[in-house]
Amino acid sequence: MAMPPVPADLGFLAGDPEPVRPQAGPPAAADVLPQAVADRLLALDGVDGAWIERDAQGQAMVVLHYSRPGQPSHLPASVSGMPTRIVGGEPIRAY
């Protein structure tokens, strides 16, 4: 199923999303946000998802799903010493 084009004004989503890579087993403790941290992130305006991913080099990062259009300036650049990556630009919908 093809993804709809991303509007050009969403600079942080200017390209296609990266594919999801299945995980071989349960996440390591280091790859799970503590509940208090997750709760604090999900309380931020427009954030409706927060999790930890690893890039191709194995570097951990906190991913924040931001459900509003535009560049969010109020989101943290790092969380618990890990850089953040912002994804989204629209609400999460079940299909």
C-alpha cells in the first residue's frame, strides 16, 4: 500500500519514513523508557507516542510521535541523555 505524499511544509518529515525492523525478542531494559519519563513526554502538547529505537550504528534515540502539523519547538532535543527524533505530523489512526 503506497503512502500518501508528505506535505512540503512538514520539514521534519520531508522524506519517506524508515522501514520498521522487527525485533528478535523482548526489548532490553535499556531500550524501554521508564514509566515516569514516558508519562512526562506524553503529557507534552501534541505528543501521542514515545519510545526508544536504535539507528543503524546501534545508537539509542527517543522517538516522539507528534500529531500536529508544523515544526514543534517545545519538544526536547534529548531525553535521559539520548537524542530525540520527531516523527508524525498527523494523528495516529487505526485502519
